[in-house]
Amino acid sequence: MEVSRICCIGAGYVGGPTMAIIAKHCPTVKVTVVDISQSQIDKWNSNNLPIYEPGLEEVVFECRGKNLFFSTDVDNVIRDSEIIFVSVNTPTKKFGIGAGKAADLKYWDIVARNIAKVANGPKVVVEKSTLPVRTAQSMAKVLHANDRKIHFEILSNPEFLAEGTAIHDLTYPDRILIGGNPTESGQKAVGQLEWIYRHWVDDKKILRTNLWSSELSKLVANAFLAQRISSINSISAVCERTGADVDEVARAVGMDSRIGPKFLKSSVGFGGSCFQKDILNLVYLCESLGLPEVAAYWEQVIIMNDYQKRRFSRQIVKCLFNTVSGKKITLLGFAFKKDTGDTRESASIYIAKQLLEERARISIFDPQVDPGQIDQDFLEYSILPTELKSGERVDQLVTKETDVYAACENSHAICIMTEWDMFRTLDFPRIFSRMEKPAFIFDGRNILKHDELRKIGFNVFAIGKAS
Ligand code: NAD
Ligand code: UGA
């Protein structure tokens, strides 16, 4: 069952950390991560890694050059590897059939065709990306449409890591899920992948299923997690109108061991590259299967999340006397959660857009997000209303600060968008003294001490709490 050479196609948030952890725990296995992006690979080979993830640098610096390599030589690395993980992006399709819901499998398809073209012997191909159910079947068709009679075995091995805690999640996974064909060669491939994980994961945590259960379980796990957040966020609206406190309710409900305490933190809305994309993918699947009631059930999780974001920006406008036009509003945090520089689908993006539509001036501070990334997001998400797109006007409306106190200076309102620990210990009397009055704080993460802020003089609005 031993394996000596593996690779991963796609050196992103999943491919990089996952392979680094495999390299660390399997010193006899040569692990190569490949990507079509030269700049991405250059960063993985530098001292300035392309993603921020606590603990990642230590692992990469320990293994790189020994049994962990980063390369753009995709074809040769495919030929050299026994197991090929594929971890390319699978975003929501923006065009044509299924636009706005189905997964865009373009990158995945290109990779499959390339493996079929360049492979010179049998390979195990592992789905690491999150994919629609039965992708393995399409993959098998593409891979086996070669005239060299090469055999490919496809496995599904979805990844459950969360950003910000990736190294911990990979080191101590709740489970490793491996879906494979029931055939002899299918089970042999499952055994090879198990051999890798057994280097550091207890046997009891390795779960074997059929391919379709594995593919579907990944979508369902994300849907369940997101559903919990939308559920507590829906209750936050009830709390604000009744005097109940959403954190107290979450605690009381979560202490029921059948419900459990995790993923019940009310917020301005979940973000990240996957929850929305994967639920939409599930919704599309259900619609395609002729199950409209099931599709509508899961779509409501997204509808509730959009409602939560819109509710937050409306609250800001309402509290600031129904006009934010020309007022400076500071967004503290632009990443979709703490301990990552990732901004994909961050709630901040939507709140910035909604406030700019109201003609507010926005100031943004995030300890990890590169200002260039914020510019890119503004473009990609079409954040600026059309009539405000001229360069000069944009600079007057949006400022990106590298100092948190400068970001808050002369501000009318501060919004906590990301739960970075550093925001808990800011010098709020200092901030208050340099703000416009009346000064407002909107705590979109419920991480601040609201009574103390009120004593300083702030007007405080917090999700799911009486104002
Ligand atoms: P990412 O965008 O960070 O990385 C994908 C990488 O694939 C990019 O660097 C891109 O250049 C590369 N790529 C695209 N086409 C390629 C090709 N033809 N050849 C070589 N490289 C190519 O994406 P990600 O966040 O790592 O997500 C990857 C997959 O894993 C997605 O399906 C996602 O749903 C899933 N996933 C993500 C997370 C997460 O926390 N980000 C967690 C679990 C699962
Ligand atoms: C999520 C899942 O947790 C991972 O298991 C999964 O592998 C991954 O998606 C994926 O498939 O991409 P991630 O999106 O990185 O991981 O981060 P989460 O910790 O799940 O947070 C997602 C969003 O929900 C963040 O915006 C976070 O702030 C928000 N959240 C989370 C809440 O608002 N409340 C909570 O109680 C928990």
C-alpha cells in the first residue's frame, strides 16, 4: 500500500496547507503542489506565503525543499505522481445554464483533460475540491477517453478545514472521508489514501463510503453549518424587538447536548468562498432532481443571510438619523472571519456597497487584508454605484488605512465587521475623543463590552440585543 510520490493540482487555501501537513507527517512521501499561476508558486517558494494562516509558515518552512515542493511544471509532476489530488477552485457559475447556482466546473474539466493527455501510467485521482454529486462519473469518462488504455481510479476525499484554523483542523480532523468504487482497484486506491492519513489520524476517524455519499456529504456538512448561523441570525431579529439577548439564547439552547454550542454565534452574516456557493450548488442539484420543496428549504439559508446583511446596513442608516450621505463610516475588518486575509464573500463587501449607495464615505481597516485586495473586491463585486466610478471621486469616498486609530478619526460611526481579537482591546476613550458626535458603534460580531462603551459616551447597536 505504500506510496512514495503524490501531488496536488491547485496551490490555494486548501492545496497548500493540506499538502504541507501531509508532507510533515509522511516524511518518506515526496509531495509536490502545482499551479498554473507562476506568481502563486513564487510566493509559496518565498518567505512571504500567498495566504495567511496561523502555524502555516512553520510547517512549510520545516518541509519545503525536503519532501515538499511547489512548482508550475504541471505535466511532469502529473507523470511523476502515483496519487494526484485536485484542489482547483469551483466557483458559482456566472453565465449560461445554471448561472448563479451551479458550480462552474471549467477549471476541474481542464485539469481532468490534462491528466488524461499527459499521464504515462495508472493514476489515482482524488477529488479534494468541493464538487456536485456524480462529478466522479464525468471525471471517469473524461479520463478514460484516452487511446492508451491507461486506468484511472477516482476517489472523493473532501476537505473540511476552516480558514484561520486550517493547521489545527488538518492536524486533528473530526473525520477523514474517503469515497471510492466498490471494485478491487477502487478499494486498493482507498487503501493507498488511508495509508497516507494513518500516519497521524486515528483509524476510527477514517470513514469509507461510496463515491456519491462522499461528494454529497461535503455539500450537506456546509449546508448544515450555514443553516445554524442563519437560524441564530433569524432569532437575533426577534431578540432586538423583544429584549431577549441573542448570546444568552444561544447559550441556553446550545447547552442542550443534542443541539451543541458551536456555530451559534450571531453575526452580520456569514461570508467566505464556500457556504453560499455550496448551498447554491445543493439548491441547483435539488431543482435538477425535480425536488423544488427541498431546494426552497435550503435556499432560505441564503435568503436569511442576505436579510441579515441588509438589516445591518439599514440599521446604520436609521440610527444616523436616516442619512449617511457625506458621513464617514469606519469598517473595522474586511476579511470574512478573523485569522485570515481572505475576503471572498465577506459581509464587509456587501455593507460597504450598501453604505456607498447611500453616499456615505467609507474608511476601511483590516490587520491582514492587503489594500490592493480591497480595490480588487470593489471592482469584482461592482461595489461603486455607476455614477461614482471616476478615480478621483472614489479616492474621496473610500480610504484604506493601515492604522486603526487613523481609520476611526473624525468618523460618525464604527462598525465591527470581523471578530479580530485586536478590536476587543482598542483604546475606545481615545477613539471616542476624535470622533464626530454623537458617536456610534455597530458591533456586527458582538465582541465588545457594550456597557463600558456606553459609559464612554458611545451609542451602541449590537446584533440581537436591545439598544
Ligand atoms: P483557491 O482559489 O484558493 O485555489 C485554487 C487554485 O487552483 C488557484 O491557485 C488556481 O490558480 C489553481 N488552478 C486553477 N486551475 C488550475 C489548473 N488548470 N491547473 C493548476 N492550477 C489551477 O481555492 P480554495 O479555497 O483552495 O478551494 C479549492 C476547492 O476546495 C474548492 O472546491 C473549495 O470549495 C474547496 N474547499 C475550500 C475550503 C476553504 O476553506 N477555502 C475548504 C474546504 C474545501
Ligand atoms: C467553512 C466550514 O467551517 C469548513 O468545515 C469547510 O471546510 C469550509 O467552509 C469550506 O468548505 O470552504 P470557513 O468558511 O473557512 O469554513 O470558515 P467558518 O469558520 O465556517 O466561517 C464561515 C463564516 O461564518 C464566517 O464569515 C464566520 O464569521 C461565520 N460564522 C461562523 C458566524 O457568523 N457564526 C458562527 O457561529 C460561525
